[in-house]
Amino acid sequence: MDPVLLILAGVTAFILFRLISVMGTRTGHEQHHDLEGLQRNAKKAQQAPDEADGRPEEEIAPKPVSTNARILRDADPHFDEAEYLKGARSAYEMIVEAFAAGDLRSIRPYLAEPVYNAFKQAVSAREQAAYTTDLKFVGIDHAAIVDSEIDEDWMNATTEFTSNQVRVTRDKDGEVVDGDPNRIDLVKDRWTFSRKRSSKDPNWILVATGGAA
């Protein structure tokens, strides 16, 4: 897919397409504000440990789940939607920042092979064009499971994220070719995480990415 002299225009279009299609879409509600004082760290919910009240574990009522997560609870009675979303939010921020920095090694264990290859291709194209991406992750406004399914022994949770990010792509001379360093973009992504139901490993892996409608 790599173009040459026609290439600079071709590679530029290819990179911008890959960055947007892999990592999500802007909503059109970009905010033009002074960034100072607006950046905030995403709050990490601290959940108190469950109180068993002396009852055997099997008698403790499971925590409620949303309609879109019921199939996951049916497949795994121990599935905790709140805990899943807490981990998904952390994973989303970590993966977005690592992708922007071109640091795929640190997130490799959390990516399925097709996703890793797509990220690697996009990062490689960016490097070949001598582009760099600066990203400031302001915070996640919302995260929710919007769809779920069981595929053989795999639990799949499609999760929608709405986040605030400052994303800027620069050429080798430092000129901005995409984004605005003074603009906060409201970005919507829809990612699918997967976990084998029978696995003792509690971690979910990213199997698909895309922008939310």
C-alpha cells in the first residue's frame, strides 16, 4: 500500500487514514480552549471489597450487569461489569498513548495478532514519512459495553469509549499536518476485547478497533 513521488501525497493520505481508522473518529464537537487547567487525570474508581456478611460465597448475590453484558454474565457467573470497565478504561488509555508514541512493544501482550499488525503497519508508515504524533490524553468521559457475544469458548465485549484528546501530527520540520495543539478533540472509539471463558488469566485482549458512529 506504500506509494513514491506521487508517494508523498499518497503516504500522507494513507497515514492519516490509518491513524483515524485504527484509533477512532472525532465527533465534530472539538473544544477550542486554553489547555492549561483543563487537563485532568481519568479518575480510577476505587471499589471497596465486598462484604460477605458471613455468608458462603455461593450465597452472595452477583453484582448487577447491564442488558448488553448479560450474555457475558450467563457465560461466566463471576463476570463483574464494573471491574471489567475499570480495566478497559485503563487499557484504552494505555494503548492509545503507546500507539501515538510508536511503542508497540509495551502493549504487545494486550493485542490480538491482526490488531498488532494493523498498528505496526500504521506506525511504520508514519515513520517512513518522517511524521511524529504528539498526544495528550485529557480523560475518558464515558465507557460502556454496547454489545457482547460468546464465540465458542471466547467472551467478546464491544466497548464504546468517549474521551478527550489533544492529537497533533507533525512532519520532519515540525509543521502540523493534522490536528491542533490548542484543540481538545472529543473522540469516540468502539473496541472489542476478548477473553477465553475457561482461562484462569483474568486479562482481556483487544481483538478489533474502530470509530463509533
